[in-house]
Amino acid sequence: MNTVLYSFVVSGLAGLSTMLGCFCLFFHKSNQKILVGSLSFAAGVMICVSLTDLLPNAWQLFQNVYWYFPAFLFLALFFVVGVIFSMLIDKYLPESPKESGEGHRHLYRIGLISMLAIVLHNIPEGIATFMASSADQKLGLSLALAIALHNIPEGISISSPIYYATGKKGKAFLYTLISGLSEPLGALLAFLFLSPFMNDFIMAILFSFIAGIMIHIATYELLPTSFSYQQKRLSWIFFLIGFLFMFVSHLCFF
């Protein structure tokens, strides 16, 4: 297979694995325990990805360019910028559509913010997968498998709040699909424009910025909403399951 085509196929499959998280949700009937568990599970996933993947990678990339103290300042700066960006998005995004029940109105906005964060997360992943596959097909396949495993619970973090907010599986499917397609979009951008311009500093900015968005979503949206259903024990159990799932997958693949 042509190297460029192979790189696009690998990146596309890695991105579309997000849809598996969406499909998992649809095998169950709608009930509050599934909602509580999926919200807290998604929070654990996002925090773990940020702490074990995005921030360490950003730190290493900043250190490739700057000494210890300037690297730390840039890491902290763009992390805070990510948090502020997420807060602004949260403030100005619309509430749930009118057909949603009052108890789930806030979930629609959570789903939109999660989708935006994961789109921003998937684009640089798509760039990295495309570039790795172009240089070494085995390396690209290994990276794509690791990303695919990470993307499954990310699909849950989008589809679950959208589905419970609107009651529409089609809308949850569409929003999850958009996030999945952002991975091959990153590959396309790398092929057409970005390959000559990507460097350690730009990638580090992206990683620290996205980590800020994800941690804000997890701590100010997903977990508080899960706790609001008065099943805190269940929330903490699924939060730990989500965190440990991503931590173990990180140890196995990275």
C-alpha cells in the first residue's frame, strides 16, 4: 500500500475508534446510574490523559527548547490559557435544546465542551500518527492502536451527556463522529500544510493548552454534574475506573 494512503487509513481508524464509545452507550437502556457512571468515568479519563500524557509530553517538549524555569513558565501559562478558554466556552455555549428535560439541561453543554476538547486533542494526534506512519509503518500502527484505545472512553464522554440531554441517539452519534473525524483531519492538515512547520514548541503549546481544557471540563463540569445525582460512591468508583483504565493503557502502549 502507498505510504501516504497507509498513513491516512491508520489515522482514520484511530480517530473513528471514538465511535466505539458511542456504540457502547447504546447497548444499555437509559437510566440514571449509567449516566452517573459515564460522566465520572469520562472525568477520570480526561484527568488521567492530562496528567500522564499531555502535560508530561508538553514538559519534555518545552525542555527541548528552553531551560527548566522558562519551560515551566510556558507550561503553566498555556495550561492556564486552556482553563480560561474552557471557562469562556462554558459561559457562552447554549443550554440544552427545549425538548430536553429540565434535569438534564446542563448535560448538552457538557457534551459540546467535551466534543470541542477532544477535537482539539485529536488533531495533533492525527498529525503525529500521520507523520509517524509516513516514516515507519510499524511505528505508526503501534501509535494508532494506542490512540484508538484512548479514544473509546473519549467517545463515551461526548455521547453520554448529549444522549441524556436530548434523548436522541442520532445527535449523540453525530457529535461523536465529528470528534472522530478530527483525527484524519489532523492527518490531512499535516499532509497539506503543517509538516514543515510543526516543531517541539508548537506541539508543547497544544498539549499544555488541551490539558488545561480537559482538566477544567473534568473538575468543573463532569464530576460536579455526576455528584449532583446524589450517588457519590458510584461517581467515585467510576472515576477511579476511568483513571486506572487510561493509566494502565498508557503503561502498556507508551
